[in-house]
Amino acid sequence: MTVNELIEALKDLVDSDEENGELSVMVSSDYGDHGHTEQLDNILEVAGPTIPVESGHSNSGWAYPRHDEEEGEENVDGPENGVRRRSKVIALRSREQED
């Protein structure tokens, strides 16, 4: 889904019922358990544009890039570390990165 498609879908929701404009927005994803629980998380921020990195820990195969600060230097997962990237995306971030 593109940003323009998301905007259009949200406009359609509000146009169908003005009260929809006051609803909370959450992000859902498959928890990955045996029953495929659909978890809902609050959106903490709209981040981006950013370039996701390949991840074997993600159902989509992509993850938000990890930024580790070590001794004042920022290390970002990327091609120089053998990680494949894709084009830029907008991320609806639902969890803060852990240190």
C-alpha cells in the first residue's frame, strides 16, 4: 500500500461516517503463534522515509533498521554488513527499540 492509497482509504472511512475520524488507529500483525493470533499495537510514531532491511525474524522478510549507538558511532544494518535492503518506506512504528 502506498501513502496515497492509505490517505484515500482513510478519507473513504471518514466520508462514510464522520465519527470514524475520531477512532484510534492501531497496527495489526500475525503474532506467529500456532493459532495465528492477530495482535494490535498502538502506533507510537510515523517514521520515515526509511529503508527496511532483510530479516529472517519477520513474516514479511523485512524489518525496521536497528540503530545501535556504540562509543558515539552509529552502526546501521546495511549492505556493508551483508544485509539486503529495499526501497524506502514509511513505517507506522508500534514499539520502541530496545537497547
